[in-house]
Amino acid sequence: MIKMIATDLDGTMLKNDWSVSGINAKAVETAQGQGVRWMTVTGRSYRGAMPLMQQYGINCGYVLMNGAEFRDEEGRLIFAEDMDPEKAAKVCRKLDAEGIKFEINTDHGDYATTKEMKYADFLEEGWQQIFEKKYKIRKILCFSKDTEKIKRLKQEIFKETGLSVLSSFADNMEVTAPKAQKGIMLKQVAEYYDIKSEEVVVFGDGWNDLSMIDQFPESYAMKNGTRELKERAAHITEYTNEESGVGKTVLKLLARKNP
């Protein structure tokens, strides 16, 4: 019996243009109609995730910023994992020194050192103001076309701070508290709703989905997913994110397991 379905967004639930296909939307509606909880599990913040789903009439729970937050269907914050402020500041100083622009997700909103971050407010007075105001830091995100630099920084930041340092793609880096991981938070959410791990189905495509894939036995790597994820997932979808892989798989599973 399936009681919860959890899906990553980018490269999984969303098409490459950030849209939700009709089949994927139908899968959510069908699942929820059967009493199955639908969870969006993403590296995005609430501000960056919820509007994408809401425009397709999808109301669901959210595990956000790779596991730094859980918000229920009403948008209420239920669980949060904050970064150590000194370690977070160390990350910001390092990125600044490397000339890399970045986004900071906090309990007061999302802010960035560049105007190019679509869902974040520009920090005109510099990133230090976030720490001066003592905001709680949930995630630090950056992008760089220099993937070798990203690879090096990931190793250095983890070694120097012990924080969780992940990537959803080769050109980005996502830094959170050590326990702010998709799998850890989603397990906590399942326990919150008294749902067993074997009653959860998870879908992902990228490196930041590994903890979720490893945590739950009924796991699906997208056909378009990374090689490592495909090797560790229990299943691989027959279709890609562009082909409504999530929706087609879910509808088949519901017909078979939730008759």
C-alpha cells in the first residue's frame, strides 16, 4: 500500500522548461484522491518551489532546501535544520573571495549577491547584513561555469566546516547543515504522519537525491538521472522527465498497489 509519494522537482517532476505535464498533474490528483500524501522534495526554497506547483493546481507538502525545511500543505513550517552561523559565514567569505555570486536561504526569506537569482532579493549592502541581523541560515547556493572550481570548493568546504555539501548539477553547489538532507528529513516527515518507509515511493534524478534514494526501498531514478543514482535506486523509470516519467510510473503503481 502506498501512503506517500515524494518527488524531486528539477529533472524529475518538472520538464526542462519548469512546467508540469498534464500526466504528472493527473498523477498528483489521482494519488491525493486515494488519500496518498504528495511531497515535493527539492533543493529549492518555498518561494522557488510552491508557485511552480500552485500554477497547476497542485497543493502538497514540501521538503525544501535539500532537507533544511519541511512545510505542510498549508505552508506551515513544521521542521527546520539551521546552519551554524559561524560556519555559514565562513562559506560566504570563501565564495566571495573566489569571486562567486551566491544565494542565502534564511528564515526571513531568500537573498543573493547578484540580481540574476530569480527568486531571491538582491543584497545591495553585501551578504554580511544577513549575519548582522542574525537571520537563521538554511542553505547557501551558488553556480559557476567552472565545474572544476565547484568540485574543488565542495571538497574544501566540507573539509573545513563539516557541513553538507551537495550538487544537483555539475555547475552548482548547495551547502546546508549536516542533517539537512532529503532522505533524513523525508524519513522524519514519514514518521510525523505515521507512515512506514516501505509505504513511501520516491523519485529523483540528481546527486542531491542520493540520500532519499538510499533511505527508502521503493526508489526510482529517472531515466534521465545520473549514473550513480541509477546504480543505487531500486528501479529506473521507463520515461524521462520530458516524457512524464513520474506521472506514468505513479499511475501504474497506484493501479497495482492501491486498487
